Amino acid sequence: MRVLVVDDEPRLTSIIQRSLAEAGYAVDVAHTSDTALEQAAVETYDLMILDVMLAGSPIDGYELCTEIRRNDPDVPILMLTALGTIANRVTGLDGGADDYVVKPIHVLELLARVRALLRRAPRADAPVLTVGSIALDPASRQVTCDGQAVELTAKEFAVLEYLMRNAGRVVSASELIDHAWDSNYEGYSNVVQTYIRYLRRKLGAVGAGEAIQTHRGAGYVMRVDG
């Protein structure tokens, strides 16, 4: 799942970005409204978190929300702001936001609201993804194979989730990086191969080591027959 965070406070943005990344989300950041619109025009986001007061921006978060909603009716939008009056909340919700969190934020609550919005999103798939003997629950972040729990790191979970959402289709390494890592990723090129190896080892321990197939020169595919 890919999230765009739009906030002009570097320290808070860093906290949100780190918390979401640790939970397994790929996170992009924009500090101004015009940068956010540019990124939204070239990337497909599963959720956006928008601050209302954006210093140095041509429009504020309310206007940004309305503009984004005009271009993408389905993307979940969470407003994040210190402006917590009823009038402020009404403005945000009427402008197209799906939820409204007042600062100071509590990270656990923010993550819970993100999960809730993603579960309700029109573009979201079934709450529990099932491919062959493997079941993945995005809400609880749990993976099982024939009822046996499979313990995954946040990044392993993100890679497996994207493969399962695209089961039966070959997914390239660059596509996996686009969706499981953020746009600033500049690590080594075989990171996907490394995580596929981790996943195969863990799935193999519960009898599903052949679930992820390699198509040499093209990418990886999750077998729909298990």
C-alpha cells in the first residue's frame, strides 16, 4: 500500500513517515500543495494524509483535498491539523475528506484510522486475501498457510501483499519497488530478489515454498493454484 503524506512540519512528517514505514506501507512525502499535486498526477496512491496549514503553499489543505478529490474520487483522504473546531471538521469533511485527526497525534490511533480507511476504500480488495493455501489479512497484518501462522517483517508482508493482490500476473521488480518501497528508495538493485528469497524460505517452512514463481527477465508471479 502506498501513502502520500503532505505536511510542512519536517519533524512531524518524519514521525508519521517512519511509523507508516514500520507498519509496512510505502510512504512518499510532500511539504507543499503544488508538490503534492505533481506527485498525485504521476503516482497512484492508496491513501493520502493532508495537513491543513501548509506554509509556503499556493493553496491550503482544504483546497488541496478538494482538488485531489476532483481528480481521484476513490482515494481515501485523512486530514491532519491543529484546527479542531466543529467548523474546521465540517469544512474538511465537506471538502472531500474521509476522516479528520486533530493534533497532537497519537501514532497508534493514526495507524488504526489508516487501516480503517483502507478497509473501506472502494478500490480495496476483499478484507482477507487468499491465494491457494495462503491467507493474508491486511487489517490484522497476519499471514497463515493452511492455518499455520507465518511470521513476516513489515517489508516482507508488503511484498507478499502486493503479489497476492496481483496473483496470476507477472510483477516486475521495479513495480514491486514502486509499491513496497517509497519514491526515495535508492538501495541496491537486487533488494526484491533478497525479499523474495526471505518469503520463499518462510513459506517453505509451512509447505508453500513454490507459491512465488520467478519469470526470468520479467519478474515474479504468485501462483493462483497455491
